[in-house]
Amino acid sequence: MDNKSLFDLGVEYERAASLVKERIEAKRRQLRSLRNSICSNEAYVLKSELNTLYKEYREAKDTAEYLKNYYSENSLVAWGGVLC
């Protein structure tokens, strides 16, 4: 079993977020290419996929930040959720 620190897992989530961001950019390019038929079914599907990808990206970024800073002095987790 590969034992990784929370920081290492955070870095992996950052990498995953980068991959999702690449997919977002590709979908946005596809959507821009449909400018003449922005109301088409294909455009609707692309927008729906983009919404899902945006959520995945935000979740991966937030999780990465949380894991990387889990033991930080400034982390809410380190202080039991209470700021002094």
C-alpha cells in the first residue's frame, strides 16, 4: 500500500483539477465554434457538460487546498474549527 501524506493527496487533487480545467477549455472551444447555432441541442449539451465540469473543478481545487493545509497553523481544522 502506498502511504501518502495529506499534502501529497492534495497535490494529486490539484493535478486532477488541472486535467478537468483542460477539459473545460476544450468544451469551451467547442461551444465557441457553435456560435451560429448557440441554441442548438449540441450547444445545450455542451453547456450542461461545462456546468458539471465547473463543479468538478471547484470541488477538486477546494479539496486540494483543504488537504494541503490540513495541519497548517492557520487551518480551521488544526484549531478544531475555531479561530482564536
